[in-house]
Amino acid sequence: MNFLIIVLLYVLAHGLTALVVTPVQNIFLPEVTVFASLMYLPHGVRVLATWAYGWKAIPALIVGSSLSAWLFSPSEDLNFLEPALIESLLVGAASAFITFEFARFVGYNFYFGGSVKLRWKGMIAVGALSSVINSLGQTLVFSDLIDWEVIIKVLAIYAVGDLIGLIVCMVVLMLVFRWSRAFTVLKS
């Protein structure tokens, strides 16, 4: 069941990004939009799913990102990106896990249950670092396809877009928790 929830949330987040964020961004930054988004909501799903389930989230994230690419990417984009698409999906799915493990290695266990309460600053730090790891990995994966004149811009947009996507997802999650607590209080 958790597998399906992660897949569905990833597809929903990607759909919102593809149908709302991408058309607006394409007006202002058409040369990088095929590679990176200024607000990539699925990164929030990656980080939060990995926070909750650790490495077990990776297969669901791969399935979710594969479905999302198939459902929401224009065929000309898929054809253009196809040589490196599988590598890209793997980098994206593993970036949060690599970061959580690095944090744990240096003494900070930010996984669910790793501390008494959720540390939002730690989650933002993990999200930021995994965003950098993802942006570097994606830029390497697509380096043959990206014009060298825009590669720094693509790298920056990956990193910023992932982080903004995480923050938006965390705010939505906080609102859902508050709403569910309020609903529970009203119900009792």
C-alpha cells in the first residue's frame, strides 16, 4: 500500500509541475525547461518518502517517475531525452537516500523514527543537499544533450527547483497534519 501511495503522490506532484509550472516557465526559460523546473514538486515527494521509508522508497520513486515521464512528457521531449532517461530516473530516485545516509554517517539520523520529533531544519538541509546531488547527477547524465552555454543555468535551476518543490510539499504536509488534527478534535 505504501508503494502505491508514493507512486500516486509522485505522479500527482509531477502532473502539477508539468501542467502548471512548466508552461509558465517555458515562457521565460525555454532553453532549460526541458531539463529542469523552477518548482519541482516531486523532489518533495522523494525526500518525504525516503524520510519515511528509507531505501524502500526507491523502487516506488522509480515507478512514479517512469509513469510521470510517460504520462506528462511530450513525446518530442522523451525522444530527445531517451538516451539518458533511465539513468536520470535512477539518479533522481536515489538522491534523497544518498543524502539521508550521508547525514546518518556523520551523526544526524533524520529518518522517521530517528529522533523524538521531526526536525524541519534537518529535512530542509537534507532536501537541499539531495537537490545538489540530484542537480549534479542530472547535469552529468544529460551533459551530452545540454548546450554548454546554459549548463550552469540548468544546474542552478535543478537545485533551486528541487528545494522549492520540497518546501512547498512540506508546507502542504504541515497543513494536512493541522487539518487532520483539527478534524480529529472536532470529531471527538
